[in-house]
Amino acid sequence: MQAWLFGLGLGIAYGALCGLFKYLVLWYPLLKRPANAQKAAAAIMTRSMISMFFNVLFLFLVYYFKHSLPTEFVPTIIGAAFALALSSRLYPIKNLAAAPTGSSDNILNNNDKKEE
């Protein structure tokens, strides 16, 4: 039981760090850079695909190094997958919908439309 709890904890810690890495590399730069609606939508779609690739890569690394882990493989991979899935919810993409200037405009909406 303790080996499972330690494995879950190790997996959750690894998954959380990988999720933070994904956020800092993929999503945080998009928050800082102003963009029009079409470029922002394309960037979000591209980065979502890259994010999925990173998830598979991070889980593959756990599988590849399973004989080097100080814990059992199964709880570690479960914890890592759980933390990766949870981190995508904790660092929500909907923050990208806020305009970088702090206004209530949405970068996914057409910011270039004429005022009526």
C-alpha cells in the first residue's frame, strides 16, 4: 500500500511539473503577445496539438524508464496521467480568451469589427 501511495505521489509530482512546463512553454507566451482573432485561433489549435504530443511524450518517458523508477510502474503512470490531465484544467486555456490589454474584449472574437 505504501509503495502505491509513494508511486502515486511521485507520478503526480512528475505530471504536475510536466504540466507546468507545458504551460510556460506553450500557453504563457500566447498570453503576453497581442494577436488578432485569426492568428490567435490558429495558435491555440496548433498549440493544443503540440500539447497532446507533449502529454504522450511525458507518459512515454515514464514507460521508458520504468525499470529505473524507485517505485512500482503502475501507480506512477496513473499519477502522472492524472496530474497531466488535471494541469490542463488548472492552467485553463480560457485565460487566453482575455485580451492582453486587460479589456473585456475576447481575442477569439473579431476585435477588428467596426464600432456601430
